[in-house]
Amino acid sequence: MAEHKLDPNKWITLYSDYLFNYTITRVSDREIAQDLVQETFLAGLKSMTNYKGEASERTWLISILKRKIIDHYRKINSNKGKAEVRMSYNSDSETEGDWLEERVADPFDKTAEDKIENTELGTAIHECLSKLPEKQAKVFKMKTILGHETENICNELNITASNLWVIIHRARTAMASCMEKNWF
């Protein structure tokens, strides 16, 4: 696997339009989109030492941008998180909560066949989610899709952290089984 390198001197030329187009479809405000892209470049510069070279520059910047967009919605919405934002990032380690998002492709890097496939995937996910018990579905959405912090979910639903992880585990197991039947 080729190791990727960062070249911040080319970021604006190579990625600003792509990042802006990605952002404007999610925030629908030019100024906010421009600010988020600028914040992404700044955060990228500040965290260059953390870049491992496992992902391309663009993929790495998109993962930063997605977190910036999520933070933006968290700021403008209540702690109950009214906005749904999908997040995907590349990681070699098996991180709790990222398995579903990694199956959703980058919407700007698709063929027509990919778009149809991703629509079918979204439909399958929603169908499987609707089959979960109400509490499991709510916890799954809050943690895995909306990216809420464990503490916030526990406080809102009045459950313990260990109870949350049991619910998440059961929901993920049921979702994986359902997805195998309906998608794979």
C-alpha cells in the first residue's frame, strides 16, 4: 500500500472547490460552507503530525471536514441533536461505531451504478432500522448515525453506560443480520 504525503501548499488549488461543494450540500449557506472549509484547512495544518499517510490527502481532509460539519450542527441544535449527519472515515483499527458509516460511499466519487447501489443500501438500512425495538433503534441512531456522546445519550434516556453498550451491541447484531439478508 502506497504511503500518502501531505502538501498543504496545494490544498487550496486541489481541494477547495471539492470541499466547498461537499459542504454547501450539507449546510446550504455559502458563508458557513466557506468558514467550514477554512476551519478544515486550519485544523489540517494543526494536526499534520497526526497524519499517518494511510489515506489520501483528500480523504483525510474530508474526514476533518465531516467532523467540522457535525460540530456545526451540534452548535446550532440543542443537545438532543436534531440534525442527522453521516460520517465516514478510514481507519485500520476496528473502532466502535464506525462499521455502518464506512459502508456509505462518498457522494462525490460515484458512478451511476454506485448511486443506485447506495440508494438501495440506504433503503435496506432504514428497513432494518424499522425492525428494531424502539429503544434499540433510538440508541442506535443517536450513537452510530448522529454520533452523540455516550454520556449525553445516557443522560437523555436515563440509562447507564453499560446498558447503552448492551443495547448498541444488540442493535448492531440485529442490523448486521438484517443487512446480510436484505443487502449482501
